[in-house]
Amino acid sequence: MPTLIVQTNVIVPPARRKPILEAFSSRLSELLGKPERYVMVILQTNEDMIFGADDGPMAYLELKSLGLPEGQTPHLSKALCALMEQQLNLPAHRVYIEFSSPPRHLFGWNGSTF
């Protein structure tokens, strides 16, 4: 159930969207050691955003995953920022990431909860 939501003010042409989503999905699966068939990635582009009184390129990411170890978040942050730079040419200092590990009974799928 790993879910990554990427919100950015960067404009991404339609032809680039699927390859970016695939790159994030594959890398997130590797990073978390979870099957890619359970990974969801949401890419929201061309958002109205401002960060540090500057509306230059930026992103806000939310990563939710059951059992996400708190000790792993520095490594995940580094890897996700590298991916943002690689895929969207966004520097790490323009990216915020929120990590969360919801309780299993508060995350639903397939008509039930985990």
C-alpha cells in the first residue's frame, strides 16, 4: 500500500507523465522492499505553490506506507530528492516530504482494511 503523492508547480508535458510515474513506482518499490503491484503514485503538476516567498520550481511529497520505519526516513528523503532532481530537475532544497505510517485498520483496500 505504499502511496506517494507528488505535488509540484512544474509543468510536465503529457508524454513525460507516464515515464515519470513509472520511475517513481519502480524506485519506491525498491526503496521499501514491497511489491510494485501494491505501489500507488499520484503526480499533480502545474499546482499553484509558493515556498520561501518564491514561486520557482518546487514540490511537496507525501509518502504513506504501512510499517514505515522512522529510522529509514533520512535515506528515503535522500533517495526521493535525487529522484525529483533526476525526473523533474528539482533541487533537494525545494522539496518538502511528509512521511507517515498509518495504522493498518485506518488504511483500506479491496473492500477491507490491512
